[in-house]
Amino acid sequence: MSVLTSFGWRAVLLLHFLVAMLRILYAVKGGFDLDAEEAQYWLWSQYPDWSYYSKPPLIAYINAFTTSILGSVAWAVRLNAITLGSLLALGVYHITRQVYQNKKLAFLVSAGLLVLPSYHYVSLFFTTDILAVLGWLFTTYFFYRASREEGLKNWFLAGLSMGIGLLGKYTLLYFIPFSLLYLAFLNRKLLRQKGYYLFLLTATLLFLPVIIWNVQNGMMGALHVAHLAGAGKEFPGWSKVLAYQSEFLGGQLLLNLPLLCLLFFWKRFKIADFLKGDFERYVLATVGFVFLSFFLLAFFKRIRINWLLFSYFPLYIILLRAILRSGLIYRVKSYLAVTFFLLIGLLFQPIFAAYSLPASKIVPVTVDPFSKLMGWRELGQFLDQEIKGHFEEKDYIILSDKYQIAAQMSFYTPGRPSTYCLPYDRRRMNQYDLWGIPSDVAANQKQVVFIKTSPLEKDELQQALIPSEKITYRTHFPVVYKGQQIKTFYIYFLNGMPQAEANFNRY
């Protein structure tokens, strides 16, 4: 019997080790830059704190650890996602094996993650989604065991998982109201026992630094989360609601595209019969609670496709099991194989485009998700050349009206100069606003490189802050991907920092 066909720990470790090695090669040779959020979280790691404007601090500290050893290079940032993605696959294996006492099933469910776009997303791009996914997965599992077994061990482990997850992303807070409702309806006596409160206390103690940071900083993180949750939003009208709901539902279907086969064969293969167990009903309750929460929120604002991702991986366990145990796998294995190769075709679009291969035309530029990752390194190099050609002194800063551009330039501009985000009333707050612009920088008439994605002349508010006499040089940089110009950066050299202030009330 070979290692892989034994379906034990050695088999699953070998499988995901090989996948991780391929991912590392892909991260090094893939030909695409960091996402703006990845660059922002790397920048946070250069300024350690107890928390940050929009997210808790765990992602910054993980970045600080890996880049201090390997250097601040893109693949070192991505290595965090690859490592945690492997841990996620191993966690799915462990939970499936523990719940169903079947190591072959556990191996196949863990391997089945490889056909899911959501798994590749969280295990390739180092955002807070992977931290939330891991935190929710283990919190869900240990809470399930704690609510059905004697002793405090699983309550503590559930609290530990939730606390670590909360240090990654605020969305783990959804588990608190879910747990209260779940126990209130199904096992109310547990609300009168110390185990549940050990769970809450453990999570709270781990999350305490973030709570303290919020208290010290005007509850900025809480206000940001409240804004995302729709606080203060008025009903936008039925036409927008229809658009929001269509985008929400369509996005979730797209995210879980390979599993749509379940819908088409639901009755024929009696899929519902494989979702009636205790663990299955529990998982469906967790996902249903989160889904309903965001469905209601979609009446007031746009929901991003990845916002529900943290809650899906326990669901993937029971759905992949249903596909395997019902016999549906034999009917849809060709469909899943085609889906997998289409997914690989999507992931390799940057490489295909770099070598002008016909396969790069599979995904049009307008819908290619990699298009937003293109051009940042080249823009940084272009800025460096322009700066050297026009500035006699090396003392300059980079300024943008978007934190995403400022963060990318802090990573990709040679020499990594100081970057700032222009404060003005039309935009939302971000971490740059908490850091502020030092008084010596604001007062000093040093050279400023200002970068936008639209001409300054078309923005009356910013044009009032930056009059034409302050501009000493202007140029632009087009980004080309798959032979098409996908965006243009407009660059202005200024003889001093704009005197701009903003009274932010948008979080």
C-alpha cells in the first residue's frame, strides 16, 4: 500500500506538502504583484501596534515575523497564506476524521478542497480571510464537541480558537450571537454552566488588547465595523436593493461554483439524507445564521463576495462528504475535473499573458481578477527613474488620494520612501489617518510625488487643495496587461505638501 492510498496522516501531509511546494514556486514565478490589501498589511507590520484601523493586529505580526527572516519580498508575504492554507487543509482532515471516524473520507474531503476557488484564494493571497477561516473552522468544531461532551477542555479550546480568530478579523464576533441562540433553543442548561462562560472569557482575554486599543483610539475599529454592518444606513430604494441582492446571491454562487452540481442532482441522489446528522444540522445552522445576517444587510449596502467566506469551510466538509457518500462523485467526476482545470487555467492567466500564449485569452481582461494585481512593481520602478531624473535631493515623499496606492508604493518603490494618504472630506478613513502626517513633514517644503488613478484636473476638490502653481512636473504611467491598457496612473511632482485637512465622519 502506497503512502497516498493509506489515507492516514502521512498521506495527507505529503499531499499538501507537494501542493505547498507548487504554490511557493507559483508565488515566486507567477508574474503578479501583491494585492493592495496585502501591501497594506505588510506596511502595518512595519509599525507594530495593539490593533489597526480596520483590522486586529495578528496579520501584521505574522508578516513582521516572516519578512524579518526572509526579507520584505512578495513571496515571503504570500508564504504566510500558503502555510496557513496547508494548515487549513490539515484541519479539515482532522475534523472530518474525528467526526466521521473514517480516514479515507477525511483524506478525500481534504483533497476535495483543491477544486474550490475559495480555498485557492485564501491559501494564495495573505489577507485576513485565511485567519478568519481558520478561527471559525476550529471554533465551530470545538464548540460542537463542547456542547455534547463533559468537561471544560473543549470549551477552552473553542474560546482559544475564537480569540485567535478575533485577533485576525472581527467577523468571528458573529459566533457569539449564534452560540447564544443555538444553546437557547437546543440546550439551554449549558447557558447556566461554567463551560460556556469559560469559552467567552478565554476569547475575551485574547481579544483584550484590541478592546484596549479601541478605547484608546475613539473606538475607531468598532465604528468601522459598525459602518460595514450598515449602521446609520437608510433604505436605498428597491432598485438598489435588487442590485445588491443580485450581486450578493450571484457572488456566493460564483464563489462556490464547483458545488452547484448538488443543486442539479439533489433529489436523484437524495443529498438531503446525508445532511440530517447532528453535526450536519449544527453546521447548517452556523452557515444559515451568517448567510441570513448578510442577506438582511444586503438590503442596505453592497456585500463583497468574500465577506461570507469565513463561514463556509465547515459547510464544505459536509457537502463534500455528501458528494462522496451519495455516489454523486461518480456522476460528476468529469464535471469536477473540468472545473479544476478551468480553475488552473484561471490561476495561470498571468503566466500565460507574460509569454503571450493563446490560453491567456480564456479570461477576458475585463473580468480577469489578476488585472488589479498588475503594474505595481513597474510603477514603482518608473517613479524611481522619474524621481532621479527630476529631483536633485533624495529627501522626498510619496502621496496619494488612495491608501491602496500609497501602500503599494511603500512596498514597490526602490528605497521604500515614506508614503502618506491625502486627507480630504470625500473619502473614508484609513490607517494612514490614524498615523497622521507628521508636523515636520507637513511644514517642510520637501518634494512630493502625488499619484492618482484619474487626472487631477477632473477633481475639483483636490484641485483646490493642489493649485497648478504647486505642480512642477506631471506625467502618467499606463499599465498594459494581455496587450490592453487596463489603467493609468497620473503622477504630479509638487513643491511641498498640500495643506489639507479633513473632518472624517465616514468609517
